[in-house]
Amino acid sequence: MRAPGRQDDPIFEDLKAWRDRAVRESRIPLGAFKDSYLRSIARSGRRAAREIERMLPTSLRPFAAEVADQMDRLSTPVAPQLAQPQPQSPEPQSPEPVEGPLHDQQGSPSMTDTDPSTGSGTSDTGWTAEDLPRTESGSAPQSSIPEPVEERAADRRPHPTTTPSHPSTGSGPFSGEGSSTRPMTGDGLDVNRFVPYDYSEPAGEVVNLSVTATEQGLAVRWPPPESAGGRVTAYRLVGADDSYPPYAPEQADLIALTTDLTATDGRGFGSAIRHLQVWRNTGDSIGELYLRQPKLHAEGAAVAPVQQVDISEDQGQVIARWTTLPGVDRVHVFRIPAERAARGADPHYRILSDQPCLGGFVDRQAERGRRFVYLFQAEAAIGDKSMLSAPVRRELTVSAVLDAIDDLSVEQGGDDNEPVFALAWRPPSAGRVVIYRTPNGPRAGAEGMVVDLSALPSMELKDEALLTHPLSRLADGRDAMTDVPWPRDWDRAYLTPVTVLDRRGKVGRSVPAVRVHQVTDPVLVERCDEQIVKFGWPSDAASVVLQVTGVDQPPVPDEWPMEIARQRYELLGGFPFPKPLPAAGCTVHLAGRSYTAGKPDQHGQQIGVPVVGTPISVTYRGLLRLRYQVRPKRGLLRKEIGIQIAAQQELLDNRVPPFVLVHRTDRLPLHPDDGDVLEVTQDIDEVTPPTRRFQPRRLSPQFADCAWKASVKGLGGGFIRLFVDVPATVLTRVALLDPAVDELRVR
């Protein structure tokens, strides 16, 4: 694109005509010989084929002789000249941008496709705008990592960039401190006229180069010398892709010859490390500076970034491939959430630090459904230090498969006045989970559907039904929502989970919950050798379930071994326990049970899901159950009876209560003082003293383990009965079962 009013010179037009003829004759590929090459040759004034050859990429150098012939036939040659000082203008003229490659088709370094009047251009070195990090404008810090930099409008002065190993002149201001001389065009400098470096000048102080990655390549800056005394200074920017820096300007590739303090290296890297040097020549005139020995003014280095980056995602795995040049030791990989990418290569986000990643990586830990910025920085050793390349940037959204929640659990709690329930579920691999509470289930067929969030209300999942309670993480890794209240007057609710990601949701399995009221007023009743529990039947309950635990122990969830239906409860007047409760006491838990519709089975039949209400408990203090039997014992001299006692469970020492044997002639004794207390002795071979109140040392479920005897001679008939001789307050916890009345009769 040309500036308005600008006319191309006849030399350039003649060269274009020659180029077009060669293209029609198929001698030059279409688009290979760019206008920028022809314009540079036309303005250089060079006529020799050898000189023109240096200005062309390798693939076009065979045509240098033809171009020279065209130049010789022209009647108006253009000679190199110094640019005349121009008056200051408030607005600098915009240079004409030129597009073109930096390398030939074989990848060899060639002349930068740059308009000499602008110094701007693009390169084919693997640098793209996507590869470069975004930074604020301003001066580049002296850092081992090249950073992007932007020029201020006032600093946009023409500066040349030339090919490595093929010198080109440049334009820029005289760099002497305090000099007011206007910039000199590149046509006024000839690299071939500089005297070779002969080590005769003592080495001076060498400053650091500022190297910044740009879209055109490496933007190199250096400060002016401390004092140039108003003399003319020319700079040669040279580079060497080698492990060691060059020792003379002639031993490296010439990148730029300029009087400015900046230049661009648009060449591709040939090795992992590129050493950059600026050599300066200073003199009172241009002719004098050619004869002066060059001095090393500034130096720096850059590491080649990763090249040919290809990044993709496969089933949640991020796969990246690239190539690195020899000399790269490792590649630093950063995975940064897109919303935090402004922080750059933050070490907190570095991944795979234990791997060299020279050819790429596989990231299996990226969170699905999120967008990440990946940064890649090559690391290489320069001397005894390590240096990083400019970061290469790629953005990627990791795909996500929405998982429906099918394991939502609902547990009821609270009481009848303030009933609540708790929810828990296993979190999905991607997205977040929201819960809807509705009086009716979602629309038929909604489960498993993936829809836009705006379509959820049409499925009876409206915004006002969305639960906003905070989430917590359980020890088993599940997410939980607790203390969710029942809406007033609701006896049934449906809890529906929806997995949400990127304004889309997948409906999970809806879980119905039934509000089962508590059992009321439970009472335990002792009836001889059995116990019965009575209670108020809970409304909406199909049955009542029971569980026996230790005293004051809570019920075990989902373990309700006993159940009674309402019809049978009303028939029996209570729930009789199938076996006696523990003698030492226990706690009985009761809860109403109802059923909700569940998933259909393999035959399509709906399977009811039991729902247990909030349990209520009643404590059983325990009862010591004893029994005894009476057997006649007839001896030669006296008439005796044998008494054998057994307990429901084995008792030892002080846990065995004392007993008395009471006789009454007219009827069955009713309590220990209702008759005459008889003396008894142990039924053993040894002679033991008789006693009226005896206490066995041990009781067991077998009668033979405890035997006593008493004489009934001379009693004149009547009845005997065994009693536990303990205070009335203790007697309520002891039950002594009598044998048949016929065994108690004295004959």
C-alpha cells in the first residue's frame, strides 16, 4: 500500500515488467519475486550481478544476472546518496508497509521482506501473533527472557533489517550524544568498506542488549555510548546461532547496519541459542568511521522457542506436539485458566515439571469444560546459566461430557414441627450441580435430556424451585446440602438434580421424598414374660418399623428388622416383640415407613422405594426373669421337697437376689410376709446349716445348677411359694415365674 501521491520510479516499473514476462514464461513461480525485492534493488542503485545477488533470497539468486542486465539498459541510474535533513514536522509521515517472506522456499535465511524506507516487515520464522504474549508498552527490562515491546509514535524512526551473512545498509539518527543531525538513509553506508577487526583496540565496557519478541522477529535495542562528542556512529548488529558468542563482527551473520539504536532480527533460529552483538564504529565523518576499528558495544542472547506447535484435545486429554532445536534442555509448560492468563507464566500454574517435554506432552489433569491458556518456554544453558525463550501461547477449551446425577440420596431429619432433609451426591467430572425442589416430578422423559437452561421451566423446573443452600464436601468425597426445609403443607416433594455447563443442563434422576410423620406416645408394657409396645399411628405411614439397640444408642440407618402393618397393629392392640427384650435394658426405636415410586424393573413394573420417617425412641429399663420348680424328695426318716431355680441368663455373686420359701395352709401365699417362712438347706451330700433366707452364689438357665431342699413334714398340707426377698423399688425389675399350681401343693 503506497502513500497518497507517491509515484513509482521508472526503474522499478521496468523491473516489474521483466518479472511479469518471466512469470508468463513459467521461469519464475507466481508470487516468488515480490515487489518489495524489486523496489529495494531499484533504490539501491546497484548494477553488478554480485551485489544484486546478495539482496535476493537463495531461490531467486540465479536471476541476479538478468536483473543486472535490466539495470544496465536503463538510461537513468540511481546513485546512493545521503538523506538531506528535513524540517521538523509535528506528525511523522507514515511509511509504506510492504508484505513479504523472510525465507526462501528451502528455509534458508534471506533478505527480510522490508521496505528500506520503513524498516518494517513480516517473517516466516514461526513467529505469529498468536505465539506472542501481550504486554504493556514501554521500555524493555534487561531480562534473560525476551519480552514484547511497543514503540511510541515519537520513536518510530526508519531502521533497516538485513539478511544474515548478507549486509544491507540502514537508516537512523546519528547516535552521538546530543547530536542534532538528521537520520541518514541506509544507502549512505556500505558494509564492505569497514576495516576488519584486528584486536588492536582495547575492549571497553559492554552493555546488555534488550531483546523483545515481536510479530516480525526479535526486536533488539541498545543504549547509545556514554559520549560520542557529536561524531558519526554506525552500528552493526550481528548474530550467531552457536553455543559461543562470536569474537569479531566478521565472524557472525550481519543482521543490520544502522545509525539507529534498534533493529529487528527476523531470521529463523538455526540452533537453540542465538548470540547477538552490536559493534560500533565512530568517526568525524562517514569515511573516517570506515577506517576505525570496531568496538563491541552491547551483547545479549535469545533462546529459540518451540516450533511447529500443534495442540488438540481428545476425550478430555490435552495433547501437544512441537519440535525443538538441538541444545534445548527442556520445555516449561504452563496451564493457566483463561480468566487468569494476564498473569503470564506464573510458576503456580506450571505442570509436568518432572518431564523434559522436548517433543510435547499429554495433559490428563485439565478440568473438563474450562478454557485454558497454555504457555511453552524452551530452556537452554548459556554458559553456567539457564535461559528461557519467549513464551509460545495457545488457547484451548477442554471438551466436557455432561454427566447426569443418578445417585442423589435424600435423608429426612428434624421433627414434625420443623422437618428437614439432607441431600448428597457424587460430583460430576465437569460442570456444577443445581437442585430443584418441586411438589410434582419433572415432565415425563426429562431425565437424561441435555437442554438449554431457558428450557428447564417448560419441564416444571422453574427458577423459584431452585435450592440456594450452601454446599459442603463430605468425607467420602460427595457434595452435600443439609437442613433443606419442607415447604409448609407439603407431604411429598421431588428433588431433581441438573448438571450445568456453558448455559446447558442435563437433567438427572428425580428422587421423590415423602413426609412421614413421627410415631407418637410410645409406651412399653410388660405382660408376664413378654413385652408389648403401644403408640400413636403416624399419618400417611403404610407401616411402622422397629429397631432395638443398646441403652441410649442411636438407631442404625437402613436396618429395621421388625415391621408391623397398620391392620395387624389394630388387631393386636400393639406390637408384641417376637422375643424378650434384653434383661439389662435397651432402647427401642420406632419410625413410620411409606413408599414412593421408583425405577421400573426389567419387566417394566414400578418398584416402590421405602421412605422412613424420623425415628422416635423409648427406653426399656430391663427385667430379671427367674423361674423355679418344686420336686418331692422322700427319705427314710423325713418328708422333704427339692427346689431348683433357673435364670433367663447366667448370674454370679451379688447379682443373684435372695429368696424365701413361704407356706400357707389355706391358700397360695401372695407375698413374702403372707405365711410362714420355711428353713432350707443346700441339696448336697454335706451337712449345711439351715436358713430361712438363702442367696445362691450362681444362677444359670439350667435348673440342675441350683438345688435347695426343705422339710414339709408336719405342715398339714397347704401351699408353698418361692419369693424374691428384695425391696419393692427393686422388685419392679425382677420377675419370678411360678410353676404349675399342682407343684406348689403340699401333700
